[in-house]
Amino acid sequence: MTAVSVRGAWWPGNRLAEHKTLSYAGHRVAQRLAAAAGADHALLLDEDGRLGEAALANVVVLTDAGPATAPATGLLAGVAREIAIEAVGAREEALDEPVWRGAREIVLTNAVAGALAVIAVDGAPVGDGRPGTLARSIASALRDARG
């Protein structure tokens, strides 16, 4: 999968975003921006460039400090996210832009789609540009959870 970043599309203080509602206009606009750019997904950033979630999924990032995912503030903490956190021991941290852009892997998690490896963001490769062990580990955990 490829992604584009959308600055200002994640609002960590937005408590409404933590619940399933019909209010997904911001996510839909971000996803349309991704499609217009020829990307599969939109990564939602706060105004400072910290990574929150994707328009259609949660995000787990593999950095030099290990796997991380944004805290569940201002985003919908999905079931797949919880499974991924347990499976790979991800810490909750809103990663600054230089950190997530330098990630070895970025994986989107969605209860329907499973684990999706992001191989490029804004045209730049993520890690070596191929799915890695984090994506495989999360995909396996999600398959196991489905039974």
C-alpha cells in the first residue's frame, strides 16, 4: 500500500472521534486527497506532524525504539489495533514527524482488511520499501484472532 500524509487531519483532543459515529467527513476528505494523489490511504497528522491514524485504519510504526501506535485520544481505537498492540508489544506514543518518516515499517490495521503494509509515504519508501516482519506478525495475530 502507498499513503500520503495529511497535516491537520488528526485532532488529538477530539473526543467524538473516539466513538463510532456517522461523523467521518474529515476522514473522507483525507481519503479523497489520497486517492487524488494516486495513493491507497491517507495518514492523518496533527498540526505539528505527529502521526495519529489513517483515514480507514489504525497505524503501527516500527522505529528504532520498537513498535508504536498513537494513543487512543482523538482516534477510534479499533479491535485490530488492540490485537496488534498485544501481539507486537507496541507502546502508545504520538510519533513526531522525523521519527515516523524514518520508520522501518508502517502497518495499517483494520478489522475487515487486516494488516496492510505501507511501502511508501508521499512517494518516499518506508524502510526498504517492502513489507517486513512487523506486518507479518500483525497479520498472523489478526488471522489467529478471527479463528
